[in-house]
Amino acid sequence: MKINLSILLFFLAVQIVRSDLPASNQPGRTMRVNEKGWTIPGIQDLNKVEAYNSNNEIIGGLLLQASSIAPMNIRGENDRQFANKILQYSINGKPFCYYASISQYYYNKATKIGAVSGIEAYVAYYDQDGDGIFEAMEPIPSLLIKWRPHLPDWVKKASQKQ
């Protein structure tokens, strides 16, 4: 039986990020909102994120910083997600978006052995109001689309102060 990989990735993304919370009103994009903030796989403490390999990108006419983050994956029996890659998008040094490539993590309690699935899902987390809480989450259906981060209003306003 042949399975289309993009369909499989879509269903995996839905499983990883499913939520009963309502989608936000972003036209053409599916956002889920959790006012308390989402836990970003691979990041244990948002105050201790170390970025490397930073460069500037122009997105939506704004000069932004894009940086790679080394995922801090703790693999244990309670973890179900494994971050393969994390990108941080910032303006004036303040992060507004984390993009994560995520795999499912499986743990066998009897053998105490875990394994990471080879199938990835892609998700972006946003700080919608500049308060440091990443309350919006966007599943990204495929890497085949040209994805760019959503620009919250506070990011647009901060760019005018540059």
C-alpha cells in the first residue's frame, strides 16, 4: 500500500498540535491560541535560549533576524515530541516566532529505551502581543510551500522604530 508522504505529514502535524482551542482570525492561516502559552519542543527555558548562525532576512518589507537554536531535548518517558530543528525570528533582539521541525518520540517503559520517528511535522509558535508568551501556534502543512512567519502587529510597530 502506497501512502502519500504529504498526507501522512499532515495527519502527524494534526496529532502533534491538536487542540480544542479556537483558531485565531488570521486570514489564510490556521492558528491555535493558548493564552497561557505553548510549550515549545526542544526549548526548556525561553530565558536561556542560545542562538547561533544568525543572519538578517527581509520578510514583509521588514528587516528581521533569523537564528538557529540548538534543541535541548530531554528524552524520557513523559516526552512525546523531539525537536530536530528550531529557528528563532526576532526584531530588535526580541523573539516573536519559533519555527520547529518536530518528530514523535516513543519510549518503552519496560526496556527504558526510546526512539525518534523519522517523520517530521512543522510548527510555528508566535508571541502575538510582545509579552514574551508564545500563545499562538500554526501547523505548517508542508515544506513544499514557501512559508514565512506571520508578523504580529507589535513587530510591525517595532520595525518603524528602527
